[in-house]
Amino acid sequence: MRVKLPRGVVGRRRYVAFTIVPHGPKNPPSRSELERAMSEAALYLFGVLGSADLDFSIKFYSGRSGKGVLKTDNRSLPYALTILMTAAAAVGPFTLEVDGVSGTLRGLARKSCSPTKTL
């Protein structure tokens, strides 16, 4: 039997659509490079105890286009964005653009997608 946790214990989810834009002819980093840089940035910025409290993961990432979706909770959102920006700068000469933030993937697709943008 599965135990159901109270709503207050489980944090509210936030999904962040982002794009990593390279400077020059260099390709965006791969998913493994970005995840490794994010874990190193979390340890460097917040330490072992601070990064243990944070909840973030990459839900989707395309190394070709540099577009991705980061999953986090509402308490960790500013810290996750800081980690993502630090990791993008640490991997190479890249700029991070945040396309939208939403509580659901459907809402994120509505907010971040326009006729010119595709997720």
C-alpha cells in the first residue's frame, strides 16, 4: 500500500523552460556536461548541507538546440536558477535565457511557445 503524503510536505512543482545560447560557433553542452556542472555549482555555491535541501533535476534537454526544462519546487526555484546560470557559464561561453516558468508542463508549453518558438 502506498503512503500518501500531506500536501504541505510535498513542495509545489515548478518547471522552467530555458535555452542555452552559445557565443560563436561552439555547440551547446551535452546533458551530462550540464548535469555535472550543475551538481558542482550547487556544491560550490551552497555547500553540502545547502545543496542537499535543494530539489532540482533536468526533465528534458536537447544538446542540439540547447533547449531544456528544469524541474524544481517553489522553495528551490531561485536557487535552481542561480545554479543553472552558474553551470551554463562554467561549461563554456554560453548565455542562459529563461523562456518561462510554470507549475505544469502544459502551462509551460502555453507560456513559452509562440509561433516562432518550439520546445
